[in-house]
Amino acid sequence: MGQRQGETGRLAITCWDYAWPLGPAYGAVPGAVEARLDEAVARGFNAVRLDPYPHLLATPANSVHLDHCEILAEPDRRRGLSGGAVTVPIRKAFQRLLNAAAERDLKLWLSGFFLPDSRARRSFVRRPGDFVDVWVETLELIRRWGHLDTVVAVDFCHHFPFPPWSHGPIRRLFGQSAHRPLPERWSREQEAEVERYLLEVPRALRAHFPDIHFGLSAAAADSERLRQLDTSELDFLDLGLWLDDDPRFRLATGADLPVPGVLGRRLTGPLRGALLDATGDHWRGRLREQLNRRLAFARVRRLQPVLGEGWLTPVGTPGRLPRRWARFTETVVGQAVADGVGALTPTSLAAPHNDWLWREADWLAHLNHLILTGPGR
């Protein structure tokens, strides 16, 4: 068992994830990233969760590093991101972001999403040692640039080992495409192999970087798998908690009806609003039950509970802050803080590419104040 870290301290996290080098919201013009970080500080955030693209920062096996990488992102409605191919000078861009974050005393929470690129670099990150190699090189770069103390935590593979982010391991462990759901039942051999990653990757990384927290992120339902596995080398469990994923909520709102996208959103939007008006306490209670179950598991396993993403996706692109959605979000954040969660996001939609929400500076600052001051203040 590894030497466990203490908790990270209170963090109000804005989730830039893999979006930060891809679009005009962050870096299309000189000074854009710096301006977005200034805005994060003004909204009360003290940490940024982002993907540094470790598989692209690291030098490939042929020892030739090409800094300009063509990243191939797919649309992600939940994160409010459009897809497309974008060429990025990844080391230069990341060093610039690091410098700017350090100047503003913002902490970085790193999470590897392993997006595809035109050279298929993620395909070479398959085994525990591959994750160790790319993260060691990434963190050594950060150390060389003088900003290792800016990094508070590393989630070595977002929602490991579930699709679509665990591209290489899924092919290795399950022999299938990362675009398909994993089988309901895993063999003992598959469970043992997944467990190897949970033990070997954080243990090796901690040996190199003892002052950084190493852990795992998981969607709420996927975290049930961890109950069967040894998590003793992990420092934290970063949970994604979405009411959208509750089967009863999906049934009640018609989310799974076989209706085309635009028409489906027109039908489900009013249903969701009416449900939150009439039975909002019920749905908040269901989400709280999920939260309590997962907090209990994290604490029994001596893992710091982190809420890095959630809670409810609004229908369409709101022009202003949706009243029902805002009340729901405030309740969830207040409950998480009261339950002792010290590192969380007010909502993972609070990022510059979601302009409709990023404009709500006072509302975000209010929620972040609750997160940073703690329960009862």
C-alpha cells in the first residue's frame, strides 16, 4: 500500500478539460487564455481541471517530437463542445497556460482524456507502463518549466477503463472498440488486469512525484465496479454525478424515446421543466442518495471524494440562466459542501466555451464562495 496523501484542500474547479487548446473561447487571439484565466479568478475559481494531452506532450518511441498536433475532437453535447480537427502547437500552448495559471495562483487538476490525433498517438498508450511513461514525461516537463507546484492532482485516465477515453486499454483488455459499451460481466482475468492499472500507475507516479495526488475519475454508475477492486494506491475518487443518467429521470422525461434530436429536445425540454417544478425535491433526493452512497464508499476506502463533474444538462443552449436549473444546481452544491466535499465544481458546464453560463459571473462567484468557505459559513 502506498503512502496516502492528505486531502487537496478546498478547491472550486472550472472544468476546461480537453477544450482549452481547441477553440476561439480560449486561444484564437493573443492573450485569450490569459483573459479566460483572469475571468476564472474573477468568478471565484481557484483551480482548473484540464487535459494536458500527455500522449502528445511525450516524445514518441522514435524519439522525434513534433509539436504541431492535429487533434480530432468529436462533438460532446454534455460538455457543450463541437467537434472538428484543430492543429495545436501543444507544448508551446501548454507552457503558456502553465505560466499564466502560476501567475494567477491557480492550481491545475490534470486529467487525461486521450483524444485521437492524426498520428494515432493514443493507440500506443495501452499498458500500465505506457501511462506511467507519458505522465512522467509530462510532469517532468512541468518541473523543467518551473511549475510543478501548480499541479495538485492527476487523474491518469478519465473514467478509466470505460469508453471512449480508455482507447488503448479497452482494445488490450476487452478486445473491442472503445466506441462500444463494456460487457456487463468481466472475467476474473479482466478484473485482475484492470486492478493492475489502479495499483501500478499511481504507485509508480507517486515514487517520482510524492507531493502530487494521484487518483481516478468515474461516472457514478461506473464507480460500482471499483467495489470489486483494490483501490489502495489511489488518493482520490473524482465522481461524475449526473441526474441525466438516472434511468427513472430519463423515463419520466422521455429522454430515451426514438425521436430525432431537435424534435426530441423540443419534447423533453418542457417535460424536464415541469418535472423540476412539480417534483424537484424527489429528483434532488435521488441524486443525494447517489452522492451519499458514493461518499460512503470513498470514505471506507480512505479516498478523498471529489465532485469534478455534473449535475444536470440544460436542454438546448439557454440565452440566460435557466431558473429551475439554477435552483437545482444550487441545492446539489450546497448538499455536497454540507456533506464535507471540499473539492468540487459548481457545475462542469461552467467553462468559457459555455458562454451563456460563463457570463453569469456573480452567480458562479456565489457558488464558489460556498465551496471555498465550507459548510455552515
